[in-house]
Amino acid sequence: MADLNEQRKEVAERAARNMAVVEEYRSTGGQLSGQMAAFKVVLVHHKGAKSGIERVNPLAYLEAGDNIAVFATNGGRNTNPDWYYNLVANPGTFVELGTETFPVRARVASGQERAEIWDAQKVDSPMFAEFEKTTPREIPVVILERI
């Protein structure tokens, strides 16, 4: 029971941090301060795979041609983040990029496409290489294709 309570506490704390980032992002047109200022960030909307609840997550991204790539690092944990499962279950959604909001369709990259984008992100943001070292799973790369 203690583990479940700790997990719930961590989820609540992460949600509170995310909400503060979302509010700053929207109030500044995407210009973040603090640690987040070092990343290109997109706000990704997603619907809960089980709950159907609409959520928004600020995620680091990399441009992938005309599309946006986001990374299911979950801070290097051994499980994928909830938003990943939500996008797989409900791939039609929308994002906020700076002051622009537009619809996208999510898909998980694989093979050479995934490898090239992931390698580019590790060069662009070396912290992502550290996440990779802390988990045995392959970190998913999700492509958000403009519709």
C-alpha cells in the first residue's frame, strides 16, 4: 500500500509541475524560464486511454521534417509515460506550438526513422542519452504528424 501511495503522490506532484509549465507556456507564447528554457517544448493534448479524461503535457520536441517528434523517456524510468499509452490508443489530437494550435495524428516511429531522430535528440539534448542509460527499454519516439 505504501508503494501505491508514493506513486500517487509522485503523479500528483508531476501533474502540479506540469500545470505550472503549461500556464507559463501559454502566458508567454511558448517562452519558458528555468530548466525548461533549455528545451524546445510543445504542449501535447491527449485523451486518457481508459478514463477518457483530456490532459495536456509539456514535452521536449525535435522537428522531424514537417512533423514534431516527442520522446517517451519518462525521466529514464522503466515504464513508458501515461501520455504515450494515451496517444497510442487515441492518436488523433492537437498540439500547442508557441502561439499556434493545430491537429496532429500520433504514430510511433520505428527502425531507421526512430534511430535517426533519437540520435539527433541525444545530440541536441544530451540529457536524453542519460535517460537511455537508466532503463533497459527502448525509449519510444512518437511522431506527431500535422493533419
